[in-house]
Amino acid sequence: MSNDIIEYKTLTDQTVKLSPDIVRKYLVHGEGKVTEQEVMMFLALCKYQKLNPFLREAYLIKYGSETATIVTGKETFLKRAVKNPRYRGHITGISKDGKIAWAEVHVKEYDVSIRCEVDYDEYVSKKKDGTINKMWREKPRTMLKKVALVQALREAFPEDFGGMYSPEEISSIQMDTLPTNEIKLPINMPVEVESQEPHQYKDPTTPALTEEMRECPDSEKLKIWWESKWPVINVNPDKKEIVMEKEKFKKELNGGIK
């Protein structure tokens, strides 16, 4: 599977060609070794949300043996929001003590704006030694407002932003180390791979997804988990199987009642 090419168009009509090999060689940030499942989830999200990781619209981050994290930049959120005809602007604010930030997204035909509030203590990013990371130390108010905004945008437009999280939301990410320069592949690097037969396979993320799903303690947690994973599930070749497993598990959580 390492040479299978995934091709798709971005929202700006750019053609993106990705493969697991390309992801491992050029698109992983951090010293950790990504697993096949983590690579496939990154590919699935990029394709579903039409992200161009070469322009730093998406990052696959892996530190040591920790679970890999997939994030997108704030600019990606804003660029995508203004393309939605229902987007009518937004406003952000923060309390005087800098502990609570909020954002409101105005949506066409909505009587009330979509509003999200976030708490500093829940999102401040710290290093392993407990000290605050550089960006949060130098610009805590700006960072907290970014968290509030991306959460409000994701709630207002779940189809546009499902499965997308900004670096500011993930406390384990050292934002000041994330590269911002465009990635250019070697000119002589092959981007087309001839296949002897149509590409058909059992997606390696399926067992892990169903196992993770069954760790949800109740139907409410299952709903939240399902919404966060839907971008990956929606492009999974085994989507029908996962949906059936979800309905089966939901029935079990409800004591046999749908």
C-alpha cells in the first residue's frame, strides 16, 4: 500500500497527490514514527476536507511514542469560512483577566449567532516540565481567542470543519516549532504508480475505529465521538460496516432499545 496514490482537488481547484510514502517522508512533524493507521487517517482527512498539506493546511505531528495528532492552521479555518455563502462574519472577545475568551459566528438565516466560550486553564499549552509553551506565554489572550473562534466555526459549519482542529486547541503541541514554509517535492520524484488491478483493500483504520468506538461509556459520549470521527469514517471503504457496528453498539448502550 506504500505506493498507492490518492488524488483530489482542493477548494481552490489545486490538484493534490498523496501517498503513505510521501506523507512519511515529507509531511510528518516531530521525531516519532507514525503508524499505518495514523497515516491513513491523515490521508482520509486531507482528502475529505480537501486540504493541501504541502501548503501547511494540515499537519501530522508525532512526538516520540505518543499518539499522532492532526491539526490545521487558523488561516485554513478563516479561508474556508469566507467561502461558505452562509458565513456572515464573526466577533471575538476576552475577559479582563484573560481567563475566558468567546467567539460569535454569524450565520445567514440564523436568529441567534453561534457562540462558544473557552477557559484558559483548559487550553494553555505546557511542556513536559510543566512550563508554558512560548506562544501561550507571550500571547495568551490571542491564543485563547483563536481557540474560541475555531470552535465556534466548527459548531456553525460542521460539514466544512468536521474533524479539523487548530494547534491552539491541542495542549501537547509546541506551536512555535511548526514549520510554515511551502513543501516542494523533488522534481524527479514519481507521482504516478501503475497498478496491475483496481485499488481495493480493507482499510487498516477500521478495526481501530470500531475498538475505539466501543470504549464510549454511554450514548452521549458515542454521539460526540461519532461526530468527531465522521470525516475519517465517511471516506473509509468500510463505512457501511462501521455504521452498522455503531448502530449495534448504540442499541447495546440503550439496553436493547434503538
